[in-house]
Amino acid sequence: MTILEQIARTVRERLEERKRRVPVSLLEERSHYQSPTLPLAPALRTGELAIIAELKKASPSKGIIRREFNVPELARQYKWHGAQAISVLTEPDYFQGSLEHLEAARRTVDLPLLRKDFILDPYQIVEARAYGADAVLLIAALLDPVQLHELHAMATELGLSCLVEVHSESELDRLDLDKIEILGVNNRDLHTFEVDVNRAVQVLRHVPERIVRVAESGLRTADELVHLRRHGIDAVLIGEAFMRAPHPGEALERLRREVQRRLAAPDMLRMAV
């Protein structure tokens, strides 16, 4: 059993308890449920490499990543220092996330918010909407094509964007790319946890240009981000590298400015010639 399968099993167990405790009717009464949402795709198509900065307290492979986890402060830092969107981990057992973290971020910033979790059931789409998400993560490896289509359609109907995540080229065959607006590739091998930053480039070169292309997981350096941008990647999702920094917002801005500088260098050289 892979770690992804273990997490999915735990999520299913918790989900039944949540459904009993908080029925859909109560979720639909929450104020965020009827509030307008912010579209994710336009926020990531900026003409430059967009950054989805992640609020991530822990992970199954690294344990606790950041002990001081003041969600409003971290969200403000990300906004002030140039993130185009914020990803919020809401899975409690392996990542120490919560829906309350999502709601706290929603009350603090007006950036698009991605609920990053292991979405297996329509109930979780309603939860995401009720707690202030603008988008949800749908992991192709966890869902059969029918489930993925149904969850994607439901999220769209509720005004939520979908970041569909794949891990390999073979998973593309299970997708209806005509319906997908944002596609992400997780660079981390689910069996070994090793990261290959070229995985996103290799997989996303096969998708139509109209789809927003996102590289996820294990990204740290300006060299990696410049390489990704030069190979057609529109956005990156980064969590741990920022969460381990004393001031995550400042780490974000330093990285963002260095990437901009390096990408602009060839143009400056041509102008000089």
C-alpha cells in the first residue's frame, strides 16, 4: 500500500464521521457558501511564472515542518510578497491541516485559495465551498475517470476551480482534457518519495497550450523554477521551502525576484547586442 492509499483510507474513515456530525444542510448555511469565488486560472496566467504558496504545517515524509503556524500572519506574508494564490492543507492526520486553517486564510486575504486535500466524495466539495475555498485539488491517482468527471463537474457548478493532479503520462489517458482548465504534475514519486523536477516538463508537454500548467512538490531553487518556466510551465506550487524559512513571505519574494532576474537576462543581452 502506497502512502497515498494509506491517506485515502484514513480520509474515508474520517469522512463518515464528519458527514454524521455536520450534514450538508449545515454546510450550505455557512456564509462563505454563497460568497463569490475568485477564479484560479487567470491568476496563474500572468505572463510570468506564477507562485501558489502553500500553508503546510507537516507532511508524512518530513514530520513537523513549521511549529509556529499562525495562518492569518502567514497568509498576509504570502499576499504582501507576491503570491498569486495560496494552497491550504486541510488534511489533519498526516499534514496537521484543518478546514479552520482554510477559513482563517479566507478571512485574511483576497487571493484565490486552493483547498489541498484528498478529495474522494462530493461532501468534500461542499465543505471546500463552505469554508471559503476558490479551488480544489483533484488527484487522478485516487479517482476513477467517472468519479473525477463527477467531482470536477460538481465543483464547477458550485463556482470552484479545479487543479487536476497527475503523476505520470499514463494518467493523462484517463482525463478528458477538453474539460480541464488547470493541470498539475506532482514531481514526487509516490513509492520512493524521490523528486524529479523534470517530471512536470515531461508530462505537461503533451497537453494543449490553453491548459494552465502547474509543477508541484519538491521545488526550492531559482534554477529549478527558471528551467520550468523556459519549458512552458505557467505556475509552481511551493510549500516546504517557504514554511522552513524564518519569514516565509520574504523567502517567497527573494525567490520570485531571482527568477524574474534570470529570466529577463537573455532579453537584456539581446538588447545590448
